[in-house]
Amino acid sequence: MTNEAYWRRDKSAVWHPYSHITEVEAEPFPVIVRGEGVYLFDADGNRYIDGISSWWACNLGHGHPRIVEAIKRQAETLQHSMIGGLSHNTIIELSERLIAVCPTGLTRAFYASDGSSAVEAGLKIAVQYWRNVGKAQKTGFASLEGGYHGDTLGAVSVGMVESFHSVCRPLLFDTHKAVSPNCRQCPMGRKPGACDIECFSSMEDILAEHHDTLAAVIVEPLNQAAAAMRIYPARYLSRLSALCQEHGVLLIADEIAMGYGRGGTMFACEHASITPDIMCLGKGMAAGYLPISATVVTDDIYSSFRDQPHADRTFYHGHTFTGNPIAAAAAIETLKVYEDERILENMAPLIESLASHLSAFADMDMVVDVRQVGMVGAIETDTPSDPTFTRRVCTETRKRGALLRPLGNTLYLWPPLNITHQELADLSEILMDSMLQVRRT
């Protein structure tokens, strides 16, 4: 069956996320039927480099034989068993392996199926923790302007993106928003190299005034990805961790996007040498092959949920597929592949290659900024006479064999971490050629 034939069936039955219905229905698009390595293949036989790791999840590309085999083995043995008051060997092994690679001090993992759910659990854990220790008034949250933590209502409340979520405003709870450490457009007017994180004063003011009622601060370490890749220095995280400890406020690190090596270390928090009180994981946990997420906490937090005489402190929260064995098996094998194939160790030269390729974009007349953290590259454009420029560029990259999506006027590269140097060069060349082609038309 062809792309067009699939498309006709699709537009009569499927509702696409983050997609304009009129555009979806206007003309055929690739219908992916197979993946192999960094490539996706559509029904017409066209091959595309997956330049955004299928929404930032497929860190090991597609069809990795070890992960596929692990899924098959587990599916033959145990497909699902709840872990409410029970357990199974697969979730026990995953938990042990996950804790072993997490920042020191994180000791317990609570599971869900997606990043938003991991954040929801983290928020509820924070609030109940303070109730458990006798400070029930601490129910508030602080976060960064431009933050994004998912699309469920709690996650939206702490990560409100106006263009995404304004219609849901009546359903949200109020939170304190600190000035974003947006180094591209410094809110304090500082220049690179002449910055002492002056924007941090906004967060300091919030905690100084509201720490008595704040349960936690939640941030995306190093990179506010959905905010068009706002990359900020690790020093901000270091100061934030110290400030939270000083004021008795929990720190929640949303590592859903940046975790599992995207920033060059297993978790972005490692760049600041900090251990958050709560860390939320998702996307790359099972290499994007099956939905699984986790909320990892310290032993202090976990222990506060132990029942006391005449006090039920149970965390009454969970999902049907919490700790699903097949997803857990994929997550275990993902960690094994990271270790055996030395994914993190091999990233350093790839990060250098990405930097080299990105430098070529800096001299293009439509480019106003190029930035990078680990294996994330962002190219910010300014084409006031063509507001659809970045969307048209991504349409052009598809014609040339690469799948990309814009974030406003920013184009970005988020390839699988095991991409080869040649594949990375090909991806960069496709993007540059597409930008030049669209500029000419």
C-alpha cells in the first residue's frame, strides 16, 4: 500500500498530536512502516534519517536487535502483572540497574508510562512528603518561564506554554514562575562571558518570599527544550540546588528529555554535580521502543511514606500498566546496551562533530544564533518576510531524506546517540541544503 493510500485511511480515523488538522488533511505525508538504525522507511520505500529521534525518545535508533530480542523474550514469559502489593523479577532488576546509574542518593523508583505521568507523580509525592513530615502548608510550586513538563494538568500548571495550553488555563493551579535563564536573549542584558547568572535573582526572590509554602521547584536541567532549545549553564543548577537546600524546598529535575545521555552525561544534573530530591525520567528509558517512565526519589522522601501508628501515609497513586514487564525488559536491555556499546564514552567525538557541523550554519544570513548542549544542536533563524520558513525547511528536508520538526523559528538536530559520523554529516548537509533551497524560493 502506498503513502497516499494510507493517508486517505489515516485522515478519516486518526487525530494527530501537535498537528494542524488542515495541514494533515491537505496532502499525503510519509507513513512509516519500518525502522532500522537511524533511518525510518515509508510505505513508498523512501528512507529518512530520524533527525529528532522520534520526538526525543529513540536514543539508540530503530530496530536495535538486542532490545527487540529482549521484548520478544519477555513477551513469551510474562506480559503484564500489577506491582500493587506484588512484584515481578523484571521490575526488580530494572530498579536495581536504574538506581545504580542515577545520581548518588536517589534510591527508589516509582513507575508510570510517560513523562507527563512521571511529573504528576513527582508533584504529588512532593506535596504528600511535606504533609508526612508535618508541614502540610507546603503545597506550592515554582518553575521557570517557558518550561514544559508535559500535557497533563499538573504538568501544565508547572510548565505552562501559552501557545499550547492557554485554553486549559481555567483548569490549572497557580504556580510561581521565575525568569528563564535564556542565554540567547538574556533577560538581564548580559553578554556571553560577562554573566554571573544575574537572572537567578528572580528564583532567589521567589524562594525567599514563599519557601514556607513551597513544596518544590521543578526545572528541566540545562535545556528548556520545548522553549526552542533554551540552553543554560550548569552553574544555574548548582546555585538552585544550594538555594533549595537552604530554604527547605525540594528540587525536582525533569530529565525526561535530557536524561539518558542527551547532554553528554547519563543525566544532565551531573554537569552541576547535584542530586535532586526527585528526578523524572521517560522518553529514552526503553530507547523509545515501549512507553515507560519513572519518578526516582531519595530515601528520606520514600521513608516518609511509611505508615505510622494511626497514620496512613500510603501513596495512593498508580496506573494500570505501572511497571509493565515488557516495557521494563526493554528498559533493562537499554541500560545494558549503553554499557556494552559504550554509548556515553563514544559520544565525545560525536559532540565535537556536531559542533563542527553547526559552526557552518553560523554564517548563513538567515541565522541569528547557533547553540549546542551535548547531542542537541539548535539553529535560530530570523526571516521576518517569511514566517513559515522553518516549517517549509522541514518539508524540504523530507524530500531530501531527513525527518525534522521546527520549534517556532528554531530548527534543531536531536539525532540518535549512536549515529555515525557520516550519518551526522549527511543530516547536517540535508538541513543546510534545505535552508538554502527554501531561501531561494
